[in-house]
Amino acid sequence: MSNQEAKTEKRFAALSSVVYAVFLTTFKLVVGLLTNSLGILAEAAHSGLDLVAAAATYSAVRASDKPADKEHPFGHGKIENLSALFEALLLLVISAWIIYESILRLFFINAVVEASIWSFIIMGISIAIDYTRSRRLYKAARKFKSQALEADALHFSTDIW
């Protein structure tokens, strides 16, 4: 496999994760708003965070493939480590928001949840997509020794649970 083919395959794995995230964020947000379900709205927020993280990973993968230059004599590979750190920080922020909203809804706001078939459909689709993309990312991460892709794969595999 040529160097260009390897770069293309890495980028495709990262870009497909971005596309999945756009779809899931939009779908969960619509269903969450229609059902007034904090669980699904929290999942929509989480998927929005996944979108930001996936975009950061895609950017990091593209940047890390650049050859060494005057300012970076050892190359740009460490940007993948920064991308993984960024993703972890984003997860902490969204977790804090979910805890805050949960406390509000448990103690201060009377929110009626309308459980519907859409709630179950969106979660089933989400699990299937997260499984598919985590496998694709793991495969690419192992093949190209990419820490950014590995962090993304781990993130999406834990989302399944």
C-alpha cells in the first residue's frame, strides 16, 4: 500500500465518523424535542459532542500526515495526542451539563416524558452506527498506529454500553 493510499484510508475512516455523527445528532435532537425526553436530548448533546470530537480527529489525522518542516523537524504526529486530550475534555463538559439537567428535572422542573417507538428506534440505530464506526476506526487505528483514531474508536465503543 502506498503512502497516499494509507493517508486516504485513514482520512476516510475519520471522515465517515463525522458523517455518522451529523446524522445521529440531527436524528436524536428531532426525536428528543418531539418526545421531551431528557435521555434522548442528552444523547443528542452527546452526539453533538461526538461530532466535534470526530471533526477534531479528522483534522488531527490530516495534519499529522504532513511531513516534517522547519517549525516541526520531527513531523506533526503529536497532534493526534492533542486531539485525544481535546476529546476527553469535551466529554467532561457534556457530562457536567447532563448532571445539571438531571438535577433540575429531578428536583425543580416537572418534565413529562412521552415514550414512543421513536425513542427505541433512535437508540437502536445509534448502537448499530456506533458499533460500525468503532470497528472501522479500530481497524484503521491498528493498521496505521493512530492514537487519534484509537481514542475515537474507544469513545464510540463505550457509547454502545
